Amino acid sequence: MHDSSALYALLGGTFDPIHFGHLKPAEALARHVGLRKVTLMPNNVPPHRQQPEASVSQRLAMIRLAIAQRPLFDIDERELRRDAPSYTIDTLRALRAERGLRQPLAFIIGQDSLLTLPSWHGGYRLLDYCHLLVCQRPGYNQQMKTSEDRQWLQQHQVTDYAQLHQKPAGCIYIARTPLIDISATEIRQRRHRGESCDDLLPAQVAAFMDREGLYRDLHGA
Ligand code: ATP
């Protein structure tokens, strides 16, 4: 059974692989706004987009290893279990239906995702189902592109995080999380060059990548 009054927060991503840029900002955010759990939700990637290098089971295994000693986190595998990739808004709509209209729900994103969010399927309407909790990310502290986007942000942004607990959805909170300059792309590239990534992700994940020979094959590149 879940606690239907506590703020429930999800962090969606490809996690190819999971790294400290996912974990550390989320941990800081949880301490700051008072999240008991952060649920990691790995996604299926639509066929027309570049596919993850790791398989679904490898991405999942890496997440499990990364959170084994981190009780803040758990995993929601629903998007991986579906045959087809799902839009974030559809998943959030389903979660809202499961958890009822009153429970505060939040979707955690990095600043890079906030900048692109208006072009996501459903875009602005994500806020009908959840709050957006935004973690800072180096290189992405920019204004939103269009005046419509900036207005949307202004209308929904809150600076008092108490509102995230009081309302079920509809707020954007940009948190002062630590700036962690890591991306999964950089990790894959470093591994392709045969360089170490030990400082970028949990040791158990690095050991798994070594055992599986992950991100070594350049596919003829
Ligand atoms: P890639 O380099 O393959 O695009 P990524 O490192 O951006 O991957 P994703 O799995 O695509 O990782 O990201 C999932 C979510 O985590 C996104 O909302 C993204 O903005 C956020 N995120 C990823 N890395 C960081 C970081 N270093 N700091 C803050 N947020 C991050």
C-alpha cells in the first residue's frame, strides 16, 4: 500500500547508464523538499530515436546495482514492460488514475529537459497530472525559448516548496541542487575511448559494465 498523502516523485530517464548526475541531484532534492522516496522510471526508446547501447535488462540491472545501498530510491518498471514506448504524459495520467486526484505527484527533470519540455508530446499539459521538480544542470541555466514558454513557466513556478505538498499538481519548482557535470553520453564516449569512468557513477555499476563489456563496441565507428 502506498501513502496517499505523501508527495510521490518519479525520475524518468533512459539511464544508459545511470550515473551520479541522476543520483546526487535527486538525493539533494529529496532532502531539500522532503521526499521519502524517489522512484526511478526507465523508459523504452521509440524506434525512430537512437537506441540505447545497453539492453533493457542491462539498464535495469545497472539501476538496481546503483540503488542497492541507497534506500531513497526504488524502481517503477512499467514503461519497460510495455511493448511500445509510452509518452510520459500517458504514464502520468495512468499514475494519477491509480493514486487518485488528491495525492501530490511530481516528475523530476534536469534543466535541459525543462528547456525541451514544451515540445514533448503533451508538453504543458504534464502539469495537469503532476508538479515538475527541476534539478540544476551545468550548461542549461538558460531562459526558455519562446515568450509563450517563459509565460508558462512564470505562471506555474513556485518558490515555496510547501506548495508541492499541499497541491496535487500544477507547480514548477526549480531547486538549488548541486551542479553535477556528468552525462550518460560522456560516459559512453569515455568507455569507447577506453578511459575510466570511475568518478562518474557507482563502483558497482562500473564493475557491471566491465563484466558485460558494455559501451566498448564501437559498432564499426
Ligand atoms: P544522455 O547523455 O544519453 O542524453 P543523460 O545523462 O541526459 O543521457 P537521461 O537518462 O537522459 O540522462 O536523463 C534522465 C533525466 O535526468 C533527465 O530529466 C535529465 O535532465 C536528468 N539528468 C541527467 N543528467 C543530469 C545531471 N548531470 N544533472 C541534472 N539532471 C540530470
